[in-house]
Amino acid sequence: MSLNPKNNRVWIYDTTLRDGSQQEGISLSVEDKLKIAHKLDQLGIPFIEGGWPGANPKDVQFFWQLKEEPLSQAEIVAFCSTRRPNHSAENDPMLQAILSAGTRWVTIFGKSWDLHVTEGLKTTLEENCAMIRDTIALLRSQGRRVIYDAEHWFDGYHSNPEYALKTLETAVEAGAEWLVLCDTNGGTLPHNVGEVVQTVTQHFEINPSAEYGVKLGIHTHNDSDTAVASSLVAVEHGSTMVQGTMNGYGERCGNANLCSVIPNLQLKLNYSCLEPENLAKLAPTSHLINEIVNFAPNPHAPFVGRSAFAHKGGIHVSAVERNPLTYEHIDPTVIGNERRIVISDQAGISNIVAKARAFGIDLDKKDPTCRDILQRTKELENQGYQFEVAEASFELLVYEMLEQRQEMFQLKGFQVNCDMLRGEEALLSDAVATIKVCVNGKDILEAAEGNGPVSALDAALRKALVQFYPEIAAFYLTDYKVRILDSTAGTDATTRVLVESSDGKQRWTTIGVSPNILDASYQAVVAGIEYGLLQVKGNLKEVSPALKQS
């Protein structure tokens, strides 16, 4: 990769695999790290920090395995600290592990804050500079290109600016090509970041658009909730590298979120971060990495969240239908997201028409059915339904109001018995459900066991219906959530149940509401089966359509 930037080029440096994995709750396997690295490579990220070779066996294996599965365009970067105090760089086993990783680029971090030198390292300020110089010199002598991360830079500069600048001068003299200013504690506000970055730019006479010469980067943490803003300010004052993580992962409050940094720089400030065609991969990459680390995506995340371009208020929806610019700051498709029309008790006719269109149903705003659907939606929301989180149930409601939702079967009744058994280590739930349904005039009685009443009820219903609808065999529950809507009513409170189902290719959510938790669960489970059949058949009418809620 050539470092011949255009005048407006900003180099994105992703540290999800190292700094991001330090977030509480994240534990990446070697396979996880390889998947993420290749996904970031496909996105077009130029620098990907892979970890600290030698710090743990997992990172060693990752770098070796990546040689067998090389990236297509990104530079994989090894990360390490300077040598230990009063030791030689040549004999430091930590640095030998870095060289063995075989990466062309290495990021070395050193101390900028005199407090950390004297209290943390228990050494002198002169020895700290020697550690920086010797480490970078060794790597350069072995043909490595060096990025120097100035740890705690902003705190160090505010404490002792003369010494902090001296550490950077030492790194430059030793051969570092990038100086990255790190707000490690995340406490520096954007206006201070801008002032200090500008000072460093002037001190080293850095020309951001020059082909040669030392270049400046920024690495901010989000402890003050300003990491993205500080990164943008740093770029405006001379930084041409931004370090951060996907989805803002990281220790404590996380790092600068590249899912916000990249579109802000590229779409708002006209810097070049990714190839334009790759920008549309941003939201899918964010979601995939959430899946790999086993974190639920934040629906309200800017740019990439599912709700980032969701419109709920009727006035908003009406305006967006006429011109998206009225309530959208960018076109969501540019970064791989999509506009969503949310259905709720705040909806208007425009919400109903737009949402129906998403289902492939064309409705006229003047059609009385639209107002009927809206009225019925508001009535159900008042009872405790929440269609914005159960869009599959709302689609079924639309078909019902259009009189296109026919019964697939009739419920004659069900019973659920649940025995609580004390095992050696825990209380075990052994449930049996018996259900009687009528399909095409034929009564079917089935029973099934489950590890709880809802599981048993779901199993019995599927067992009764699968002979008539074999597609059901591919459906399974992926999530089950219960919420008490009126906590003051105690055990008599109305219960809302959300069931997420899947056929292995897609997922959908249905809802049930009732004072009886089993009845609410039954409603949600049945609607989930019906909607799954709708997706398989492609048209509700072909299914011998729908279920009426019992």
C-alpha cells in the first residue's frame, strides 16, 4: 500500500481486534478474528491492527494463520509497547515476537505523560525517551515501518508540554512515520483536542497533503462521549489517520466509533476514507461484527442502527414520503442502511400506506380501509400491542383488515401441565402440552413435551399442523420475551409476549397480549407460524390463509 494520499485522504486504522476486544463481554476466538479481519478488508479499511503477538497464544496463532489466509488490500498491523526499562531492545523477547509476526507495519506505544513514566514505569524521563528511540530503531533496522502511538498524550501535554513534545521528537528521529496522539483516558474535550493537534502540526511543520514527511493521527476513547467529535476536530486540524473500532467497542466506554467517523468524514466533510462503492458495506459490516462478538446491535446507533432512519410520527412519515430530506440527513442506502416506517399509536394514514407498500400492497390514502387499519392499530396499541417491534404481526393485521386472512385451523382448546422437579443442582421444569385443533373439518389431538410450558405448547401445535403444512418443520423459535404491562396489578397484570422465529434464512417477530401469559404466548407462536408460511408461499392466499387470534 502506497502512502501517497490525495489532498483530502484520511487513513482509517481499525483496532477492533485489539483495543475493541478489551471491552467487557467480548471474547474473540482465532476464527472470529479472522472473519472480522477479512470483513474489514472487504470494506476497504487500509490498516487493521491484529493484536499483540506474544502477549497470548491466540494472537500468535492469528498472525500465523493470516499468512495462510492473506488479506486482499489492507495492511495487517502488529501492536506492542516499547522495550522494558534498562533492557536492550535487541534482547527483548517481546520485540522478537513482534518481528516474528512478519507484518510490514508495527504500531509501538510509548509514554507521553511524565506521571506514567515515574509512577507507572518507575524509571526516569531520559530512560523513557531511550526506550522509544531504541525500540523504533530496532524495528526500522529490520525493515519494519512504524506507527508511534503516544499513550496518554493529551494528559501528558497538559502536565508537561515540553517533555511530551520531546517524546514525539524522539520517535520521529528514530524513524516513526506516523505520530498518533492518544486520548487514552477519554477525558479531553473536542476543543482542547483541536488546539493541541494544531500545536503539534505547527511544531513539526506537518503538511497533511504532502507525499513525504511525518504524519499525524488521532486515537480517542469515549469516556466523555465525545470520541467521534474529537476525531473529526483532529482531522480538521491536521490529522490524516483516525484510529477507532467498529461499533465503538473498547475498554470502559469504548473507542471512537468508525461507523460514525467514516460517514461523517466522507459524506459531511468531503474527506476520502473508503472507495465510494464500499461505503454501502458499512451497515452490513457493523451488523455482522455484532453477530460475531455476540452483541445485540444497538438499534439507535447513528448511521448503521436499525432505527437510524425509522419514522414513527405521522407528520414525519407524510413529509418523508414527499421528500426524504425533510427528516433524513443523508440517503440511508449510501451507507447500506434503509428507511423504515414504524407503526404505532402515533401513526397516521401515511404510515399505513407506506408500510403496506413495503409488504407489496398498494393502498390509496382515500380508501376507507386505510382509516380502518389505522383505527384498529391504535386500539390494539392501547391494549398493549407494540407493532413497531413486531412487524410480522402488523402485516398479518393488514391482511385481516383487507379480508384476505383466512383461517388455517381452529383451536378447540389446549392444556399445559408443568411439574417442577428438584434436581441435584437446580429446579427442573418438565412441561407437557395437549392441544386440539380442527384443520379442514378434521379434529386433531396432539401432545408434546418441552422444557417449559411455552416450549411444550409450541411443540404440540407444530406436531398437530406439520402433516398439513410440512414447511413448519423448518421453523424454530429464536427468542422469547415477556413484559408485564401494569406492574401495579400484580399477578393479574396484562402480559405482552414477543416471539422471534426463523426458518434459517430470515427472522420475524410476532406479538401476543393477554392477562394470561400462556394465551399471550399462544397468540405470538401461532402468528409466527402463519407468517413463516406466508414467507414460504409468497402469498398469504396460497397458504389456505391465516389464523384468527383466539
